Amino acid sequence: MKTILKTLIDYSLFEKYDKEYFVKNRILPLFENEISIKIAICKSSKLETIKNDFNKMISFLEIEELELLFMLSHIEEKCLLYSWALKAISQNSLEKYIDKFLQELLSFSINSRASDIHIEQYKDVVLFKFRIDGRLKTFFTFNSEFFKLISSYIKLISTLDMTQIRLPQDGRFALNIEDKKYDFRVSTMPTLEAESIVLRILDNKNINKNLQTLGISSNLFEILIQALKLTQGLILISGPTGSGKTTTLYSILQELNCEEKKIITVEDPIEYKIDSICQIPINNKIGLSFELVLKNILRQDPDIIFIGEIRDKFSLDIALQASLTGHLVIASIHANNAIETILRLIDLQADPFLISSTLKLVMAQRLVLNYCNFCASQGCPKCNYTKYYDRTIIAEILKVDEKISSMIFKKSDINEIKDYLEKINFKTIIDDGKQKVKQNQTSLEEVYKVASF
């Protein structure tokens, strides 16, 4: 079977003929000239009367059924995007039609639950991809000459240099989409073909998630909630990029946010604004560095310190010192699991005494795709014919008890810690994932895809 995810589709054919005809018969028109038409079909396409329906020479491209159904979904939005893009090119309008195209694209992506929009040019086609539930999928394609127009307009509203295409640029813009304000973070990167443009959609829906709705298993949830009642110590959320650490950390902040406590965050960048919390954005251009902020943060008399990421020995030493002197410190760190998190702290040359005295809990996590509840995992427009919809956390929580604290202090071999965890029946990320497979939330394939290490 061939794929058409990088193929130009002439969406005007949906207007010329009949949208319902194509959807009903599971036929995707790709291209037409005076004597022929090219269409994509799948094993369930209805072709009984197709020669009479078009009265032209017909060439066929057979593709996977779910891919074809996905390409036929949201057809109204895709036809509208095609119309605005066509008008923008024909009239070379950087403002009027490009603005309408971008508004429609952003609305489409938000309604599709996308976290990012990727705009890429390959040869004669520009691709518009949405990242949904961690996975990229091409939602729209158009002629490559459109890339310069959309690129220039995005740079214009993001106050970037429109003429610069050989160096990376970063910017932001805000727009009202369907009566709600959204912020968008923009990144441009030069490529062999042209540029890659990525828009990160920043809205408040993620921070409105609380710990109860993240999908943390009940036994782990109770351990985490108890740890958050501590008044001092270090709590770490670990995992690779894309494992949901940021959402978990913001949900923890929501849980801890109250008038009686001063919470200060150090972030690079600030993803979401939370009312009544002092959030400090790192800005190296003006000298507001991670080091400078952390060096002075204790003078602000905080109760809780949130460090976006422990990235080096300096940030770790500040976190350990602060948690030793009466502060609750919450931070993220890159590590595969709870035990590797401890190894990571040691690799950063932290004092074993400080680690053993301050580290209270490590939560290592991943995100797995949930089966789609709208279609019983058969594939539908809601899940973009992927059979999965939304994600949930699988995790392991290592509560640092006296025994583990003593082993850290003594620099015990890591296998000793593993042996002890086996004795106390410690549940790993894989164990938590298997439990969610038993509950029919996800598949074993998804668990091993994100948690095989």
C-alpha cells in the first residue's frame, strides 16, 4: 500500500463534484486535468458506478483504509483552508487572505486538540502537521509556493526578521480564536528545502488539569499527595522529553497554591501563567540567568521553590541547600526511572549526605495513549482514525525511606538499592502500565513503546 501524506490534493474537486459523494463512497480525489482524474481508494471503496460518475480516464492509488478515512475527515475545514490559500497566492496578499488562512488553521488545530503545528516544505508541497497526543500527523497540504507567504506572515506577527531564512529565530504572538485568547510560541529553523516552522499552542487547558485528572494510579496518587504535605525536602519528577513532566509539575503547583504559602518558580520559558504565584522567566539576553535567580531566590522568603529543570551541579546544589534549610523544593530532571534519577544526582557530583538528607520522593513517569472511547478502538474522526484518544500517566514512585537514605549516604552499589526495592515489592513504570492494560485503558504495545529501557 502506498501513502499519500506528502501528496498534493486538489481540494477544489470536492466543490466541483460533491463532497458527500466522495465521503459516502470512500473515494479521495487527488488531481484532475481535461482528460483524466486520479483518485485514492481503499479496500472498502465503492467503485461500481465510478466510470459513469466522472466520464474520464481514471487512475487509481490504493492506500490504507484508515488513512483514506482520515484524509476524508474534517473536509469542510480543509476545503476552507484550500480556498484561503488559493486566494492568497492568486492575489499575493500577505495580510487579508493569509490572516484568514492562519485563523482557520489555528482554530482547526485547537479543535483537534493539537499541542504544536509543524509547517514544512518538501519539493513541491508544503505540509501542515498537527501534534496530537504526542504524535505528528499531516492534516493539510498545499503547493510549495505558499510557504513563503505563510512564513513571512507568521514572522511579521511574531516580530521576527522576515528576511532572515538562514538562521534560527524564536518569537511569540497572541490571537483571539473563537472568542478566547491563545498564546503561540514560534520557532523557525533553516532546512535544506526552506525552513521548518513550529508553533507551540499555549493555552490554559493543561494547567486546568489537576492531579486527580492526570490518570495517576490511586496507590501512587496517595503517596504523592502525602509527600506534598511536607514543609521541606526535595521532590523530583523525572522522565525523558515528552513524558508529561511539565503538566504534572503545574498540576502540583495548582494543588499547593494557597494564600498562606509563597511559591516562587524559576522557568525557562514560562509555559503557563498561574495567578498568585511568583513566576520568574529566565532571560539570558538581559543577564537574568538561571544562576543569578537561584543565587538570590532564598532572599525572597519562599515556602515552596519550583525549579523548571535541574540541569547542572549548580542548580542541584541550590535545590539541595534550599530543601535542607526549611523549604519544599519541587523540580524536574531528565532520567529514565527512579533509580536512574538517584544516579543522575550522584553524577552531578552532589554531596551524598545532602541527597540522603533532603530527597523525599522521586516520581518517574511516561505518557501512554488511551484507547478511543468514542469508537471502541475502531477508528473515527474524534481520534483521527488512530484508535487512540488522549493520554494518561504511567509512573513509579520511589519514596525515600530511612533504608534508602542510608544506602545513598553510604554510596551503596545501585544493585543493593534494586535488591531492597524488590524485597519491598516496589512497582515499576512497566508494572503500572500493565495494570492499565488489564483495565483496558491502553495496549501493551503502547506501554513498551514508551517504557522500554
